[in-house]
Amino acid sequence: MNWDSCKKRADCMKKVETDPSVSSIEAEEPTEEPPRIPEGFSEKRIRVGERECKAWTDDIYYLLYAKTPSGYIGWFLYDSGEGRWVRYLFY
């Protein structure tokens, strides 16, 4: 479903899921760059728990590839000010 066909439907607006528990996300080493890197972000190595991985950051938000306890693997954005993870949706 593309955004134009979706933007008029309320059920399409609930695409972002958050998880307040930082420890519930397991960082993974990405095999490719994210489809869209936000302006102002630069690549760097970071440590999440016991794992080191590649991420892109503006030193407030961190974009990285990770896995949830339910097995979902994909791109996530971490808000260091709020201490929350959000699935990264790119348009």
C-alpha cells in the first residue's frame, strides 16, 4: 500500500510502534545502508548492550538495524532524550 492511498484512512496512521525498554532491542550488524538516511546524520560505531554495531546518528537520535523479542528485524530509531525505540519508517 502506498502513502497516497493510505493517508486518508485512519488505520494507516498507526504504523509506528514504540518500545520503552531499551534492553528489549537486540542490535544487529546491517548488511546494507538504510533506505533513507536523515539529513544531518553520520555513520559511527556504537555499543548497544553487549553488541557493537554500525549506526547513523546526529548524537540525539540513533538509526540502527535491530531485532525485537518477537523476532521482527528491521530499522529502528532510538531517541536518546526520551529513551525510546521507534520502528523507522522511511518515505
